Amino acid sequence: MMAGGDPESKVQNPADVLITKTEKKERPRAAKRAAQKAKEKGISGDLRNKLLEEQSNPFRKFRQFFYLAAAGSASIGGFIAASRVVAALTGVPGVQPLEETVPNVAIDFGVVAAGVGLWIWEDKRGQANMEVLKENSGIKNKLSSLEVEMADGTVSTLQQLQGAYRPVLLAGTASEVTRSINLASRVGNELKKNDMLLVPFFTDLDDDSGGWQAMKDSSADGMWDSFLARPQGAEAWKDWLLAEKAQVQQKNQEKSTNIDTKAFDKLLRVFVVRRDGKVGSRTVGPPAWPKLCATVAAQPDKDKYGTP
């Protein structure tokens, strides 16, 4: 088992072909170059969230403008009608009777109240959407800042790997994660071909060094399989998982769905991250690795980072 220290239980893949040392050195460099380009061309998080919110609700600003315009027009009409009411009460000759002006005042100020109320309602909806986007952005930032150790010993953040790898994050108990990796090792060459990088995080272990060291000791070149990466900074990984769990709980509460949190913690959670750093899918249980590899291989080029 990968989590233990027994070399015989190391993840094996007899058909696996080790990539050359040149490739092992060049791919992390390519990942860092891609991350640098993305940083240079990027925009601030607040501006990005604002643009995304406006994109999801393109007519909100127009509706708010209409509400304010209606409220402004009605307020002018209401002011004029109110002045006529005052004039009628003070006995000014030649003005409209109160039975005509009072309903006009009520209608005008009713429109003002409705316009202002609708504008505030739309504004609160926009702010609520922005909070959701900020929360999602915060989880994404936590994810991109997570560190992993590659097979050649280099340490990189997931952000630095953008453009070069598709990380597949496996979070769960040692037994569940190891079983999934053993299944994945059967298609190790396909994982490498599709730049898929498996990152196992054991939620029930405080120290996973024994298993990783056993794999290195039993390897001819002193490295574990190149499609594997070891998480660094366990607290940061736990913090990210807690944020993901909180998001799941919130969504289930909104749907009035009850979830057993204790059972949830024991499940194998799989996060397939695209080359652009976004989580492409979230699933529970060991993936069907051949099918997943085939699905990834069939994806067309869609963005500057490559296929999703």
C-alpha cells in the first residue's frame, strides 16, 4: 500500500516506460513559463468577478437604469402634484380639485417607492452573486497555491503547473486512495500521454513519507512513477478540502438535501483539474481510468492552455 513503508506494496506498472531525464527537467520549466505568461496577461480578481457577474446578468444594469428613470420621472410628477395639493389646501383659485390631485400624488410616489425598491432588490442580487463568485475564486486561489513534489524532486504550485499538466487530485483514506492509484497504474502510459498528474492526499494519515520513500527505494532511478506527485504542506491541503466541503454543504442546504458529513469524509473525492487551473469535474469514488483517459484525449483544443 502506498501509504505504508512496505516496498512490495508499491504501486506497480510493468508496462510503464519512464520518461527521459530531459523531459523531466523540461516540463516543469514549461509549466513555469506558462504560469508566467498567464500572470502577465491576467486581470485582477475583483474585476474578473465583476465581469463574470455582468456576463451572467447582462440586463441588470439596464433594468436598474429603467427603475431609476421611472422613479426620477415619478418623483418630478409627484412634486408637481403635491404642490397642487398644497395650493388647493391654501385656497389658491384655479387649481385642480383635491379629488384629482391626491390620487396623482399617491400614484407618483407609489412608482417612486417601487422603482427604488426594485433597484435595491436588483443591487442585492448582484452583491449576492458577487459573494458567490468571490467564494469560488477564494477556493480556486487556495487550489492554485497548493504545492506538490514532482518525481524528479522539484516542488511546484498547481498554478505553476498550469499549461503543462492536468492534475487529478485524489483525497480520501489511505486504503481508498491506494486502491485508485493501483487501478490507475494499469494505464500509466496513457496518463503520461495526456499529461495527467495524479496527486494523492491521505486524509487519515499525518505522515505519508514511508510509502513515497518505499517507491523511490524500489525504483531503478530512485524516483516514483512520473505520473504521481506528492502533496506538500498538509495544512494547506486540509484547508482547501474544508473549503470544498463547506461549499458542498451549502449547496445541499440550498437544495434541502441532508448529507452525512462523517460518511462524506470517508469517501474518495476526485477532482480533475484542467490545464487552465479550473476544476473540470468533481466525482466520488475511483474513476474509470481508461474511460477518463479516452475522454481527455478526445477533447479538442479550446484555449491557450490546451485541452480541458
